[in-house]
Amino acid sequence: MHGSTMDTILEISDITKSFGQVAALKGMRLKVRRGRVHTLLGENGAGKSTLMKILAGVHEATSGEISLDGRPYRPTDPRDAAALGLAIVFQELSLCSNLTVAENILATREPRRFGFINDKALITKARAIVADLGLPIDVSEKVGNLSIAQRQLVEIAKGLSHEAKVIILDEPTSSLSDSEAEILFDIIARLKSRGVAVIYISHRMEEIMRLSDDITVIRDGEYVSTHDRDDVTIEALIALMVGRRMDEIYPPPVHEQSASAAPVLSVDRLARDGEFDNISFDVRPGEILGFFGLVGSGRSEVMNALFGMKSAAGTVRFDGQAVRFRSPAEAIARGIGFVTENRKEEGLVLSHSVGWNISMAALSDFTGPLGFTRKRAEREAAATEVGRLAIKTHSLDTPSGSLSGGNQQKIVLAKWLLTRPKVLILDEPTRGVDVGAKFEIYKIIRQLAAEGTAILLISSELPEVLGMSDRVVVMHEGVIGATLSGADLNPETIMAHATGFQS
Amino acid sequence: MTQLSEAQAALMRALKQYGGILLSLVMLCAIFSFLNPRFMSVVNFMNILQQVAVVAIAAFGMTWVILLGEIDLSVGSIIAVAGMVGAQCFAFGLGFAPALVITLLAGALMGMLNGVLTAKLLLPSFIVTVATMGIYRGMVSLPTNGAPAMIENSTWTAIGTESLLGLPVIIWVVAVLFVVNHILLSKTSFGRRAYLTGGNREAAVYSGIKVDRLKITIFMISGVMAAISGVLLSSRLFSAQTNAGMSYELDAIAAAVLGGTSLAGGVGTMVGTLIGALIIGVMNNGMNMLSVPYFYQLIVKGLVILIAVWLDVRAKQAKR
């Protein structure tokens, strides 16, 4: 142990937090030192968010002690936490889009004169904060006009504008591009040099290895271990995090799919004005067809058109027959399933139960002749899926919104499995999902393919596309750059087509 | 043994869900009984049920609409139109059955217009139904130039005045409609789709629920329920009045919200709405019996609604 206790700015000892019967944290501990980046690593549901909410004053610990700068630390709410020197940047955006950047950054702390907000001082102060962080953002712009990435940076500026001794960054790069992430990393370096401690939460292992000084792994609400970055490898961390060794992240195909089978879905010159053009591909039963492209390449738009959400020119053949779906209902009836990109917006009804969400797309299968829901059959089917996909839920009646990201994603998968699709579209199926759940989702995808389901796998993660797909369609600015298979399935070739350097 | 514990569990769930508003209802009854001993009687409770019928039925329809995250402010106007349509049918010499069918169809049609404008033109239902509230209210006066129309069909007027098997017909109507709506909402896939769509419209669309059709159907249900309320009201009054059902939509909304229906959509039950309607009925009746002036009644009603909803919200937060 190098560094004395003098260095310690935040110390958490033996924290326990229970929600009713469920213990979210058991004997959690953490020691964060000045001027260091301390990464907290754990699967979704491991207790990171709960711990952060206790630090932010949103929740109160059931037992245990926290000290900040040598004094007992017990914030009553996030504002109190900020006043005590602990700032937190949440991953969910908490900005008001109708207000300006300056108004958001200094919200509730606006400089006042005679009781009124002093606009000039507000702008000056906000501009100084933004300039200090080196952010390329105009503070008088309305937040609603900014891109998601820019908003994330404003969010960070807001968190950092408090005179904080400890700053918590909860998945700050999840919506940032590489160059924007670099801006953030610069900011973190600057904070470190000022002696600020940073608690960093992320799922991106490369990023963690690059930024962190210390890494603490937690699992199932319990402390596992703390490591110096230089003494540990990514593989070792993953093993600690999931509690087992992962020989392979991408499971191998269950069996070779036959290249001779007739395509279940063929798309010929699909086009939609301003979104995509001349899209042609086909997919056979049991095949995993990857779709790779940079953000804005039109992948999701193509899938929405296939699913009947939007109209498009061109021909789509399903089982050899020309089809034109005017609504998702028609596409589903024919045998298409669609795990959409944003599970909270388009995938789940968060306020409703796990069971209701799972049966949602197959409800007509559980409807009797008079329109009555056959609840017993419905529950049995939902329970089977919960078991098959190993969804961790208290019961079928638990609200889906209370589960972790990985389990929520499995509910969406379960929903589509119940419709027994012939073609399953997966748009970013592992986004915001921890490593353990990722592995399980990959296994499910493989299993589905083995059972003859054709899979369209859209992903921004190159290793995922490479690891899972039989062939890969690379899209660039609304058109197909190339359809690659065999030896062409390598990162260099795919990136060359995705960026348009090669066509 | 398991049967018993299942029943107990169901009871506990019901108490958890409706405990707050049931308590409000019981407290109101206790207060009124204390202030006026005649309040606590079978006769008076029959009275309350009859008085609350018009609002309760409209509130059943309103529950569907609010459950979907929408609102229907034209309900009071539809009540008046329905009475007038019935009266005009009789003026043309039609019998009871065709008059009733035409009246309910008129309700369905008015609801459909609300639904189509909301679903297909993507206008907010608040704006659509503020507009149709005025339009329908104006249309009531068209046939008679604003004068009331007498209804002399004896079957029609019997609905509001006669009894069947010892209970007023009006109570049978409420009971049947309650059961029908309750079953439709809690036991059928149609009801499930309403809950899901109210909870997250986008997710419902992506799961193949025909959201537009659902929305139009539900506004039609609200229209038909309001039309039935109109039939009851006009049968009690022996006439169609141009100002009938004025501001009843607010009572209907209050009943649904008192009963736990969330204005954000996705949450609500017919049982809750019925209890909510009873609270409003008990308040109206109790204060009338105490000869409380009308303007005081308005103030008290507003306060009670605030307190009851607050108690309910607090109880639900405490549960988390």
C-alpha cells in the first residue's frame, strides 16, 4: 500500500443498503485518494448505481459509515452533497432542453442582483466554466439545439462547476464519439492535476485501462477487490466481475448453417428518400447477417422500413413471396421480430410487469375466442422464457423498469421469442448491457440461429459484428458499401468500407 | 387452505390498492351520519346510487380514455346531445328501441370523431375535445332553438323512475355497465392493450398493437358511455335540456382520478373509478341533506378531491 491515509479523501466502510427484503449492498467498502481516478467496475445490478445514489444523497445507507475529507459524510440530498464537495454526473441526462447552456450549468445557483437573475453575470460565469474545461460550446445556445454528445458535455460541465473534491462520472462516454471522449479525458487529466478525486464508472474496458489509477471490482452488492491499474489485466478484471472465467466472449456457431437453403428474406433495391438507397441483401434460415456502419449510415432506418414502420420503394420477398408491410402488426404476423435500439423508449413498458411485457407482442396467441386473455397460458409461457433466458426477476409481476439493463434487454428478447419469428432483427442488442449478460445474449442468438431463425444483427461494436456474423453488410451514408464474408471479415476491410475509403 | 390464503392475499392486495380512497369514502359517510342521522339509511343510499349513476357511467368511459394517456372533455356535451337525439327520435314518431339505438350510435359517432381527430391528425385530445365540447354543446340547441324538448315515451322515462326486482332500473344499468367495463378492462386482451399503450405508446406500436384503432375505439366507448348517461339523465328529467350534463366531464375526470387512474396513462381500474364516483355522490348528497349552499359545496368538493388524491399518492409512495 503506497500513499498514506492522509491521501484518502473519501472512505466508505461497511455500507449496507436494503430495499425491503432485498439487500442491494452488503458490507461495501471503497477508499478513494486525492488526484486519482478510481474506477468502479461491476455488472449491471452489481450495486454501482445504489452506491452512487447513496453518495449523492438520493438514498440513505441502512448501515455503515462514509467519511469525506476526514469528516463524517451524510448528505441529505444531491444539493447538500454538492455543497459538501461531492459532485455527480449521472448517465441519464438531467438538463432542461428549453433553457440555455448557461442557465443549465448554473441552475439553482444563478448569480442574482436585487433578487433577480443577473443575466450578464450568468453568461460570464458559465463561459468561464466552459472555457476552463476547454469545451467547444456556446453557453447562450438552448440545450434543445445541441447534439446528444454536446448535452453530455454540458452535463459534465454542470457537475464539474461545483467546487468539488470528489467527482463521480457515471458512464460519461456512452454517447460520446471518440473525439468528444478525448475532450473528456483531457478534462479528467486536468482535474487530477488539481488534486480532485474522480470515481469513474464505465463498461468500456480499454477506456478503463487507459484512464484509471485504481480499480475496484464489485459483484452482487459486495466488495470483491481493489487493484492498481498496472497490476491487472482486462481478462482478470472480467473474470472477477462475472465471478467465472470467460474463455471466450463470442460462443462458436452450434453447427454450420447450410449455404444451399433458400433465403427467407430477400430485399431488392429498397430505397427511401434522404435515408437510404439501393439496399439489396438476403438472409437464409439460421444465418446471422451482421450490419455494420457508423452512426448515421442508415442501418436502423432500413430495419424500420422492413418492419413496416415507414414506407419504402423496392421489393421485399418473404419466403419467396413479395410483401409490403404497412404496419409492424403485419410484419409480426408474417414472422418478423424487432429488438429495437432503445429498449426504454421502444422496447419496454417500464411501469408494467415482466409478464405483461413478455407476452406483449404475442398477445393474440393468448386471446380466447371472446377476446378474453388466457392468463394461465400466458403466465406459463412467460415463465418458460424467464427460465430459458435466465432473467433475474423477483416474479412475473415485478415492474420491468426495476430490473437491471441486461435483464431488461432479455425481457425484450423474450417478448420476441414468444412470437416465434422466422427473421429476428436485433438493433444494438447488447448496448448498455454488462459483460456477463452480453455473453448470455450471444449464446441465445447462437441458439436461435441453430433453431433456424434468420438473424439481422446491427451493431456499432466491430468485435461483436465480427464475432457473431456469418456475413456482414457494411453500410456507408445510406448505401451498402460491401457485403463481406470469409477472409474479408476482418476489422481493416470492414472499417475501410464503413468509412467509405474503399468501395 | 391455499384457497383461503389466496383469497386473503387478494383482499390484502385490494386493501393496499384501494385502502386510501375506501378510507376517504368511509370517513365521509361517518361525518355525514354524525351531522345528519337520516344520512345512514338504505333509502338514502339508493338515492345516492341513483344520483351518482350519470357521473359514474361517464366516468367508466373516461377511465378508458385517461388510461390511454388522453382526455375527453366533450363528455358533458355528449350527454346533452344524447338526450336531445332521443327526444327528436320520439318527435319523429319512432319507438323506444330504435330511438335508443340511434342515441347510442350518435354517442359512438361523436366519440369516433374525437378519436379520429386525435389519432389520425395527431392533435392533442385536450384541444380536440375542448373544440368538440363546444361544437356538441351548440348542436344540442339546433332542433329546438335552445328550448328544452319533452320526452313522453313511457319506456324511456321508466328507466329513470321505475324499479326492477326491488332495485331502481338505473342502479341495474350502472351495475351491468360496471361489470362489462371491468371485465373488458381486466380480463380481455383489448383491455391489456389499453394498459400497454397507455404505459408506452412507442413500445406498443413496435409490438404490433394497432394504436390508432385502439384509440378511436376507446373514444367511441367514452362517447357511448356518455350517451347512456344522457339517456338516464333525460329519463329522470322527462326531457332533453340544452344545458344537461354541463361540466359533468369534470366530475367524471375527478371520479377516475380519485379512483387511482393516472393522468400519465397506463394505470387505473374500474373498481377505483366506481369508488371515486361514490365519493362524489356521497359528498353531493350529504351536503344537500345539510342544506349547504351550492357555492360552498363546490369549495368543499374541490378540497376533498385534493385531500383524497394526496392521501392516495402518499400511501403509494410509502409502499415503495
